[in-house]
Amino acid sequence: MHRGEHAEQITLPLTAVMLNSLDPGRVRARGCHAVTIGHPVSFGTDAEFDIRFIRFLREALSCLLTVKWSLATSAPADISGICHLPPPSTPASGDADRWRRGYGFGHCYYRRGPGFVHVVDVRDPDDAARFLLDEPAAVEAFGLLADAVMLCDVPPLAGELAAQLADAGLLLQIGAWATLLPHRLERWPLPCTAV
């Protein structure tokens, strides 16, 4: 990785191990506002990689970190389920173009407060939804699912919640791996009157 004045360049091909240690919060804390991924991202051969990369995009969005990347293959999931995450910059292809057209900040996010999680999903305006988790065990299970997890390793309650979130389109599962889709909204990037 190379750091510019306000951007970080990832010049090596990404791996699941690299993604496991790449923390957008730490990148942002170093003063970087953007990450550029030098090699096109390929999905479909490693479920762990696919989930970790989607998690990376989600966490980058939570930190308001711009990600410049390109898509080498088809997307890892239905575009309508991931269109709220930073889309690929290039190339001009079916999935990349649909992802860019569908992208919108704040279309699928959650806010966490003391003892609750509030999820807002407006990726499909005709099927917009809001969810509130306020039972302590459910809030804890939601937090576990924010990581890239193997579903066979999570406690039973987290597994049940994962199934419900997947049914609602709020959790991406590829093989045995899964992660939440909504990003954590800690603050609006613009004044509320401009949103």
C-alpha cells in the first residue's frame, strides 16, 4: 500500500487476508479520504473474499471514505441488493453500469443507539422499510453479523437473525460466509437541510 497526501493506493491484488486486516476507520484516521484499488476486483471464486470485499465497501461508506475500484467479473449479488455501496468506477459493463445508476448515499443504513439498532432501507422506493431492534440479545447478534462471518460459527440467535435479515435483503450470504448490507450512518456527510 502506498499513501498519497489524502489517498491510499493498494497496488497489490487484494486477497481475503488483506481485506481482513484493511480497516477503513484506520485509513480515515490517518487523514486519507480515498482508497484506490489498483487491480480489478474479481468475484465468484472465493466466498470469503467476496463477503470481505462487500464488507470493506460497506465500512468505507460508513467512514465516508471514497473507494475507486474496477469490476473484473459479474457482481457477487443482485445489483439491487448492493447498489447502496460504492460502485465500481470502471469498466463500462452491464453490472458496473447498473450499480452506478442504482447508487445513492443513505439508501440502506443503520443507526445504533443505546440499546437499539434502527435500520432504514429505501433501495427500492416502492418497498421501503424501517426496522427497529431493541432487545439486547438481538442488538448484540446484529453487531456480530456486521463482521464477515461464517454462519456455522455464530451463536444460534445470530443465526436466526441472519436468516431474517437475509429474507429482508439486509444480509448477503455467499456459501457459508455472510455480512450485513446496511452501512452504519454515524453522521450525514452534508447538513441535514441539504439531504
